[in-house]
Amino acid sequence: MAKRVFLIVLDSFGVGYEPDADKFGDVGANTLASIAKDEHFKADNLQKLGLFNLDGVTCGQPARQVLGSYARLQEASNGKDTTIGHWEIAGVESERALPTYPNGFPTEVIEEFERRTGRHVLCNLPYSGTEVLKDYGEEHLRTGDLIVYTSADSVFQVAAHEDIVPVPELYEYCQIARDMLKGEHGVGRVIARPFVGTCPEDFKRTSNRHDYSLKPPKKTMLDHLKEAGRDVIGVGKIYDIFDGEGVTEKIRTTGNTNGIQVMLDLADRDFNGLAFINLVDFDMIYGHRRNIPGYAAATAEFDEALGKMLEKLRPEDVLIITGDHGCDPGYTKTTDHTREYVPMLTVGAPVQKDNNLGTVLGFGAIARTICDYLEVPVQLDGENLAKRIFR
């Protein structure tokens, strides 16, 4: 029987600040603790998988008998963003943080982008993705100039109204930026941010977002699995994060609800290898906007679907739930990601039950463990937990 691994990233699902959080300005951040006290929060199935049994977790009620193996993972890379977090999950640690631009991009970068696209640029500052539309959207409608902005993350974001700049054209501009931004200015992601609406009161970003990431600096879990003939199904923004490297099939999603349905549909499909699923709304819609009720409700939605997913698992299936960083909606000093531990909740018939692995350094433990289970030899960063997890 084919072995299937479902790796689900609850984007930004942190479980408490890490020892070096002071270097990132995140001491005290705790995504799980912030949402657990909200009335919309529900995590009955996550509880059964050991979420509240993790080292350092003091909220919620620990399960008396955990259905699988569980660990708290500490990030080894120098960063707290989506790209670095996912690369590390896939077995590639990053010693150097990706560049950020707290004062906007240098003049020479913007001028070169304007020259190559033939359009002028508005803003060029760190900005909230919703606020930037309120402040610059009308001028964009009048002039056709592109709204370029960044954040505390390593991103170059380009917003444009879909009626002014058709989505395919916006994608071309973002590819131009991606081709430009290498080396010193090699940001983690260039992001196309299409929007619609007629005025600041109703401007709204659409689901046609597209990310253009740096290629990982070396082979990841995805590449090794693909080369070994395994399926690597990237769901959500996985394809974008890895710039397509190692992905054998991509399935785009419009948000958590759609991504959760894809997860359930994949459980009914035959494949041999990895389904790598990112649920982005936790971070993009609720974490950065510091929306505790929304984050809590999104957790409840996933938890309900998780119950259905557990029933669908086949005898050789393994399910792993994790995060890529934190984005504590209760941490109001910034609207940035937060430097936090993430869970590694592992379940399935081959997995040892009620098995606390403690705190493990490196998200790469996920990649090493998956590749071992799928019988693909690799040299990747991180600890191989297979002998401690599987029967």
C-alpha cells in the first residue's frame, strides 16, 4: 500500500515566544494563548493530538491520552517569516536573515522598476495591506501608478486595481521585480496584490494574490521526494514559496475554507508521497490584522474538519500539523510576525501514541522524519525523529 503523508501548516500558529525573542522584539508573544481565551476558540481534536500537552503551553486542558506523538519545535534559522519558516520545515536552515526595508526601498531599486515597467510608483513605505489601499487607492485609479509597499517582512508588494492593471499584467510586473531583486536586495517574496472597489470605503483585495519567491539555496525535502519518484502535492501557496521547486502538482486555494476542503478531498485520493498544505488565513487575515476572534474562529473551523480528516486516514497514512512562525493577534506592539515555537502534532496508525518528544531544535525535524518514513535517504538540516515517532 502507498504511503501518504499530509503535512498541514497552520500559517503563523505559534505556541509561545522563543528564547531569542528579544532580538526580534517579540518577548511575551504567544499566539495560542491569545486565541485560546476567546469565546470562538475550539480545539477538541487538536487537544487529542497533544496541543495542550506541549512543553511550555499553559492554556487549555492537556489530553489524558494523546492520540499520537507531539513536540514543540524551536526555529533554528535567523528569521520569522513565511519563506524562511517553510524552507526550514523542508530541511533548509537560513543563517542570514532576508533583507527588510523599514524606510522603503532604495531610490535606485524603485527607479529601475519604473524604467522596466513603464509605470510610476506610489507609496514605497512599510504599510498595512488594507490601509495602503485607503491612502493610495484613489490616486492609483487616477494615474495608473503602481502601489509599491513593504512590511516588517522581507517582501516587495505591488498593488493594483484589476480594472486599471489586468491581473496578468500585474503578474508580469511582479516577475520583473523578482528578476531584479537578487543578491543584496534578494527579498523573500515579491507579492502581487490585486484589488477591486470604487473608493477607500470599499477597496478590497482579491484572491488573485500571487507570490514570487526566491528559490531555496539548496535542495529541500520536496526536491528529494520528487527525484525519488514520490508525489509532492503543493496546496495553497506552497508552490509559490518554493518557486515550484520539487512540486509535482499544485493546487491553488482561495483561503482556509477552500484549503480545508482540498485537504479532505486529497484524503479520498490515491497518491504516493506528500501532500503539503498551507492554510494562509490564520496569518494573512487574522494574525497581521490582530483579529483574535477571527483567528480563534478559524482554529475552530480547522478543528472541526480535523475530526473528519482523522476518520479518513488509511493504515499507512501519517498526518503532521505544524506552523511556520507566530503572528500573535494579541501582541499589539507591532502587526508583524512573532518569533515563536511551533507545534509538531503527528498522528496515524504507524505513529506511537501518547509520545511526548519534548522541545526539538529545528523545524527541519519535520522534513527528516517525513523522508525517513517515505524511505527516501536525504542530507537535510534538522533532527530525524522517525525512530522516536514510528512503531
